[in-house]
Amino acid sequence: MTTILALETSCDETAAAVVDDGRTVRSSIVSSQVDLHARFGGVVPEIASRAHVELIGPVIADALGEAAIELTDVDAVAACHGPGLAGALLVGVSAGKALALVAGVPYVGVNHLEAHLYAAWLDEPDLEPPLAVLIASGGHTLLVIVGESSDETVVARERHRVVGQTVDDAAGEAFDKVARFLGLGYPGGPAIDLLAHEGDPEAIAFPRAMPGERDFSFSGLKTAVVNHVQRNPDAAVADVAASFQAAVVDQLAGKLAAAADAAGATALVLGGGVAANSALRARVAADAGASGRRAFLPPPSLCTDNAAMIGAAAWWRLRADGPTPLDAGVDPVLGLT
Ligand code: KG4
Ligand code: ZN
């Protein structure tokens, strides 16, 4: 058995987890800084870095304590090394390297996006590839086919293929920007989700961008919302929220289903903060039912940023590539290929 202590500090969550063999979560501690950033309407990088410095020690202690192990019981230490905010990433990576050095075990640098993909297996170890996965968060919107080979020995890198991504804003970013415009606060996704329950999703026919293509676009939709509200100042905010959400969900779920059809995927999988959206979850569940597939909608705790997913991806990475050198840095713009 390989026990990995994993750290995640790419944005505004300070997280540590202990994961066995990439699948069994023994502890997962997430300290959100959302209250620190709310009054600025978004994440302030310098505030995030400073908060990570203060929180990382206690969060690691909690993760080890909840798993009832000591640092000496750990077989490897992993940290998210990108993409994300440079100063924030450096806190987790520096802590991870230091702990690996002290414990005399390998350090593993993990791609945050790859980690979102592996989160699926944490809750559902029996998922049968290939899977069509949509990762939609404040920073990313990616459509990925995972595990086209069912051979467990195939290296992690070869187990996924990106088939679509956003050409402008990320889905969560669109929720946050529209919520801010509508005066609903930060983070915007949960606020729109809540208000949309009181509105009519068909009240306003907002555009569905790039039909027939796998890539996503949300900036035209955002502009359409602004234009509509400026032209119709008396429009019910709940109707605007519901109609905007319907347009986002239609685009996300429609492309996910199309990609699943093309790849012969067995299941539809959601990840990232936007996967907490109730309308998106309902639509993906319905699409899966209609096409005889499984829908895997992980609990929000696994969808939003956490360190358990870093531990899951680290286990695959360690098997595929071995340890990451201690002189490796961070990569704020690391992609998924
Ligand atoms: O994955 P995440 O926690 O952090 C990163 O961005 O990496 O995602 C946060 C994003 C925010 O944009 C937030 O507004 C959005 O996820 N979000 C939602 C919901 N809950 C969170 N968007 C729509 N509906 C929700 N219920
Ligand atoms: Zn994320």
C-alpha cells in the first residue's frame, strides 16, 4: 500500500489529504479563504498567498491527525504545482518538498487539472472507462475523454484526451461575472443557482454559443445578459439568472453528451466547482438516463478544489513517471494535454 500526503494551494483553498493507493481517502481537510476575498469580489493573489502560509501547517497537522498517522508513515508527499496563482502554488510546493526531504520519501508534483480527472475514481473506484468528463470551474472549462485504454498499466498521461475547452471565459468565471453584474455577490455560482429556482429558465432566449463544436464560449452570453438588463431595467432578476443558467447548462451538457457519443463513453462525469450546480446535475443525470449511460456526479466536496484529488493523481504519476526532482518549480499556466 502507498500512503500519500497531498497538498493543494493553487487558488483560494488551503487543503491537505492522506490518500491510500490513489483511491481511499483517509482524511481530507479544506480550509476555504472565500470570506477573505468576498469583499473584493474575487481572489486577491497576495492575500491568498499569505493566508496559505498561515494555514498550511495547521491543515497538514489536521490531515495527518484525522488519518491517525505520523509523517514517518507517509510513502510520498505530493503538491499541486500548477496551474494556479504563482505565489499560492509556491506555498504548497515548498511545504511538500520540505516534508518529503524530512521524511526521506519521494516528492510528486501534480497537475491540478489532471487531479480533477482522477477525483472521479475516489468516490467510485469501479468506473469503467472510457468516460466523458467535464471539468468546469472558476478557471477552467475542459471536456476530456478519460481512459480509452482499460489497461491499468498504461501511464496516466496516455489515459486522457482533451476534446474541447473554452475559447474565452471559464464557465465559473461567467457565473461570477454575471452574478457581480446582477449584484448577487461572490462567489456567483451558488447565488445564481439559488435565485434561478425562483425564475423562469425560458423567460429570455440567451444565445447558445458554438453549436456543433466541442469548444465552449461564454463571453458573448455574458454580454447578452448585460445588454438585456440595460434594455429591460425592470426584468425580474430571477428570470435573468434562470435564463442565463439555462444557457450555460445547455452548452455544457450538450457538448458533454456529444463527446460521450463520439467516444462511446460508458458514463458522464462532472468535476470542478460548477459541477455543484443543481440544474447542470439534473440535466446531466437526465442525459445519461436517456442514452443508457451512468452519470457520475461527485459530491461537491470532491468537485471543488481539494487535496484528496491531488493524492489520487499523485499515485498514478508516481507509478508512471517516478518522483519529481526537488529542484522542479511551479507552472502557473500548466495545461492538460
Ligand atoms: O473548482 P472551484 O472550487 O475553484 C476553481 O475555480 O478552481 O470552482 C469555483 C467556481 C466559482 O466560479 C463558483 O462560482 C462556481 O465554481 N460554482 C458554481 C456553483 N458552486 C460553485 N457555479 C454554478 N453553480 C453552483 N452551484
Ligand atoms: Zn480546480
